[in-house]
Amino acid sequence: MPQPSREYTISSPGKTTLCATNWFHASALVKEARGAVARRANKSTRSKPTSGTYAVFFGGEVGVFEAWEDTQWSITGHGLALFSGFPNVQAATAALKYAGWTAGSQSPPTTAAYVPAPGPCADNPLNVGAAGTGVWYAVCKGVTPGIYRSYLECGLNVSGIKGALFSTFNTREEAEGVLAEAQDAGWVEAIHRLVPL
């Protein structure tokens, strides 16, 4: 998957400003020029959450939060924290409940057999808002191997799993093809989560 285009400006006292198209090039230019500083020229299109409802699936405190500050407090310092934003409290609560049942966030899951791709987009509370992302996830080794529409579903199946194997694809067909090849090669495996995160 191609990385987003990023440009960096390198400025140093008394010298002309230079441009670089990637961080490695910018870093090399900064090392060459004494006192130089690299700054990102084009800002990220991702915005910081301002308000909304969030569900924390793995973190300090699992639950639904109506303020970003509370969510941030719950996930800070937890390397395996997994959370997502939702349009309202009902959607966040439904997703958290569904995840507890499918991914075992309340109790470790049992062994699962190979599971084919789930149904169409937004077929469960975890897929809210995933229809327009254009990304599919194939989990070959995880709690429940299969094809998933949202990073949240993928994350619930691989977070904290030693030896988890997954990848992202631009189309469902690509993801299904790779999962089928992995199945034929014997690489698809349901892995127990020994301890809840």
C-alpha cells in the first residue's frame, strides 16, 4: 500500500531552505547542515478527536467514554490499547458488547475453526463507518482467522497474540485470495488468547 506523500522543509541559519520528499532524506540533510531543522511541509489530514463517544476495548479501563480526555486517560501507557470512536453511546456500547462476545475481551476465547469472510460491510457493530475506507484485513493467525472490514475487528483478533499474522488489502478479493493461499499452505491458525488484555 503506498504511503501518503509527505514533504519536509529543511532550514538552517543563513542558508537557503531545502526540500525533501521523505523523512530519511530530510534527516540526512539536517545532519549535513549545522543547526538545521526539518519540519513537515504538508500537514497531516488526520484530525485529533474533539468530541464524540469512544469505546476502549483494551487499555487501562475497558468501557465507553463520552469525552476524549477520559479515553486518553484510559489508553495512555498501554502499548496494546485498542479503541474506536462511535456516533453515539448506543453504538459504542453495542460494539463493546459484541467484541466481548466475538473476541473474548471479557474472557479468553476458545479455539475457533477457519471462518470465511464475514457478510457485507456494517454487518455488525464493529464495522460502523468502515464502508468507505476501501481497506480489507486478512487475519491468517489470530483469535478468529478470516476477512474483516475494519481495523477494529482485525485488532481485536490480533492484539496481544504472539505470532499473529495479518495484512491489509485494497479489495476484498485480494484479501480472500491471500487467505485462501494461506489456508492451502497450512498457515491459517486460530490462536488462544491466554490472558485477557
